[in-house]
Amino acid sequence: MSEAEVNTLMVQKKQNVTIKGTKEGLIFLLDDTCSYQSLIDELIEKLSSKHYQQADGPDVLVKVESGFRYLQPEHKQEIEQIITEDRNLAIDHFNCKVITKLESEQLRRKSQTVTLTRMVRSGQVLEVTGDLLLIGDVNPGGTVVATGNIYIMGALRGIAHAGANGDEKAIISAALMAPSQLKIAEAMKQFERDGEEEPIMASAFLDERISLQIGRVQQLVHTHQHLNKNEEQIN
């Protein structure tokens, strides 16, 4: 085989690991069709370059894209060790297009709406994963908590905490909004009404300054269009 043919074959050889630079750092694209060992071997080979040896300065963030290859925890640990050992590289996150059954169930629960018909009385705490639709009242001293949005088809006179896992886009809506405390993500507001008007069909949300605001529920049509779900089911 001539030298030209060898060079051509080398050029045509499929890369199992592709490294790209971005403004944020580096992206490692891992082929999802080759064997895992071939992937590891090429990763080690490419990172043996002096270009990736330890240098002064802050760590460069690395995003690892594994496509349709699901990486077990021990695989992630091995890949992270290869990438970061004796180098000023740090893993930002792993991104995979495949999820486990458990992860799928967790996503389903986060996106679901839990519908309940009951009164939440003083001293009671109601917590759900996903959105909460409560057909009933939250009495003074009662508490409702959801990782998503909270919709109350009744009077909210107790405590409501939406976006409990840090979702700052979550909202709280009530047919009658007269809470003692509202909380969205980490933003909280206390209320002392003492005869003040109790807003009807109102919603609480965070503005661009992450400040908790209360407005009419109708304005969500313009400001919170991300609340739309399952539009494909509309006939």
C-alpha cells in the first residue's frame, strides 16, 4: 500500500471522539456506535497531546455529549477521571439522549398535574411532585407545596409554595387570593390583610427581578405562555 493510500485511510478513519471549542469551554462528542473500549482508547490517545496537559489558569469546563449511548455511573466516573486527571479541565455535565425507566418516571411526575378535591385545614401540609390543582380551600394555617405550579379553585388563606425545587417560572393562582405567605422557588412574601380587599382570580409570579408579584390571572395569557401543555389534544 502506498503512502498516499495510507494517508487517505487515516483521513477516512471514523473519529470516535471529537473535541470542539466553544465560548463556554469544550464539548466532547462521543460516538455512540463504537465499542466502549474503543471510545476510551481514543479518548486517552487524544488527551495525551501536550495541548491538554496541566496549565496555569482556571479550569476549562467540559460538556460530554454521548448521544444514544447510555453511560452507567461507573462509566461517567471513568471518563471524568480520564478527562480531568492532571489537566485543567473540569466536567460541566454529561448529556445523553437516553434515560432510564426511573428517570422517565421522575420526568413524568414532574410534568403531571395532581388534581385533588379537599380542604387543607390548619396544621395540614399537602406536598406534590408536579403541578397541583386543588378544588377546595387552603384555610389559615394550612400549607400546600408543589414542585410545579399551584392552581386553587377556592380560597387561598394559608401558605402556598410553588416551584419548590427552584423553578422560578412557577406560578400560584387562586379563585380567591388571601394568603398568609406565598413562596415561589426561594422568593417569599408575607401578608397581613386586616380588612384589605381579597383579590378574585389572581396569580402570583416572579418578575424579571425575581420579585414576587400578584396580578390578574388573565395577564398570564401574555406573560406565561410556557404554561400551555398538550395543545395537540385540542380538536
